[in-house]
Amino acid sequence: MKDKISIKDIAKITGTSITTVSFVINGKAKEKSISEEVIKRIQKTVADLGYKPNAFARGLRTGKSKTIGFLVDDISKPFFSRIATAVDQLASSHGYKIIFSSIGGDAYRTKEILQIFHERQVDGYIIAITAGIEEDIKSLLIGKTPVVFFDRYLPEIEGDYVITDNYHSTSKATKHLLENGFKNIGFITTNSEEMQLLDRLKGYTHAIDEAGQKTCTLRLNYSNTEDSTSQIKEFLKKNFFLDAVIFATNYLTMDGLQLLRTSDKTLLSNKGLISFDDFELLKFLSPTITAIEQPIDGIAETIIKILIKKLRVAEKTDLKNNVIEIPAKLNIRESSLSRSKGLK
């Protein structure tokens, strides 16, 4: 027996035509009025031989590859990896496979990956836009292949976006600290113009202003963990009066927590703390750390719902673009409670 089985081989074994075998394999037997006996004979042969249709060849015939391209900055980051897992499971339930890629904000690599996806005839894209690839994304949108963006919103790029409600989530977290007696609350973020980070900063600022308190913000130039920790340490030393701190991202939280392993641990250990983005470690520290949990399942479900709808509509240009903001959950733990309740 040949190593690779073809439709031609199946047709020969079953005594049918290549066209008939193709109709059965592609689920078109009923509409082509192929008899039940012939269908069963072909299906049994396919199963016995372990034949797997060539997805790329099928795509050429049908114009549908049943694949979706997924592009993010770095898929190893917890938020992206969790979204990827959830999206993969949901897409599979609709008969689609996901092709994942990290592009790292590299414009040249982005062009390469988009070209590969184009050649593979992906049916749609799920993209978290990173700085430096905006022009490539605009070029992509000229075509009619459906695209859904998530995490990062760029007003100058029209499209469907599914994002966390960063503004209200951070405002709510800040108010929670204020309600628990913290008055001098600092906010640590990066010197980035990414909309999600700016919205978190605005949410914090609004809550502080509304309470009649003063804002105290560090917008650090992020390069690596060691340098970030150093900048956080200097900020906390300079602003020794702070009684609570909100970290705008999970990696900034991790960089800040590095101080707990040093002689400067009191810079952080005696303050109220909240992390934007939750992760497992925060539940096992002492005190446990309050965190804003991004709605992973809600984001993934909405992405797939929008994309599948776009894939099923023949004329995509008639579909209205939407920006959908999904509320996050504040997981309250010991670090944000009033000192009398939980902070040691």
C-alpha cells in the first residue's frame, strides 16, 4: 500500500468516481443525491485507510480553509495565552482551527506572517494590535477578510474591537481603596500611549479627583524587570507618604513584588496593593493581593461570536463595526482591606 492515500485511490477501491468521493468527504453527498449505500462504502474505506483530506487543497476548491489567524505581541504572556486557549476551544466548536503567531511589534515579521496567512487562505483574523504594525493592519483591512481586534483599541483604525472596560474597572478598584480608608494612593504604569493603559490611568485619576485627593503617578520607561523594579523602588522612596499602590499591569505587579525579597521590602509590605490582571501567585502571598481579573471567557466568546457572524455573511461591508467593552471583576483580598480588617 502507498504511504499517502489520495482521493483517486479511494475512488478506485470503491468503484466510484473522484468527484463522488469528493462530494462524500466534503459533506455534499445528500445534496448531490448520492445513494446511502455508496456513501457508507466510501466512508468505510476512508476510515479503514485513515485518509485525511488535505486542508489546503480543500481550501483551494471551496475558497474556505476553515482556519483563523491569531496574532499577538507575545503569546507567552499570561493574558494572551489564556485568550488563545479559550478562543481555540470555541473556534473548534464551529469547525475552525487557529494558527497562532507572536509578532513582537516587529513590522517586518508582521508583513511575513500576514503574507503566510494570506497564502494559507485563512478565513479570518484575531489580532491584538501592537505599536509599529498599524500600517500593515490598515492594509489588511482593505481586503474583505474578516478581522476582530482585542485588548488594544486604536481609534484611527476602524474595526470590531473586544476589550476590557479598563476605565471603569480601575476607577472601581481605586474607589474600593478609598472606601477602605486609604487616602494617598499611587498608580504605577508605563510611559505608553496604548489606549488600554491610558484608560486605566484615567480611571484612577477620575476616582482620586472625585474623592478630593491628590494623584501620584509613576509612568516608567519599561525596558526590563531589573530596571523596572529599580524605578518602582525610587518612586516609593520619594513618595514615602503613599499608603496604597495600584499596578497597571501584571508584569509591573511582579516587578514591584521583587522588592519583597530585598532589604527595601517595607516600601511595599506596609501598603495597600491592587494589581490590574490577576494571576495565581497573588492568592498565595501574605497578605493575599487584590486584583482586577480581566474577563477572559467573555472576551473570547465575544470575539468568536463576532467573527463567526462575519464569516457567515457573504457581503462583509454591510456589517457595522462595534467596540465592545466587557466589565472586569475585582477580586478583593487582604491587601486592599482596611488595616483593622486585613492588612498587617
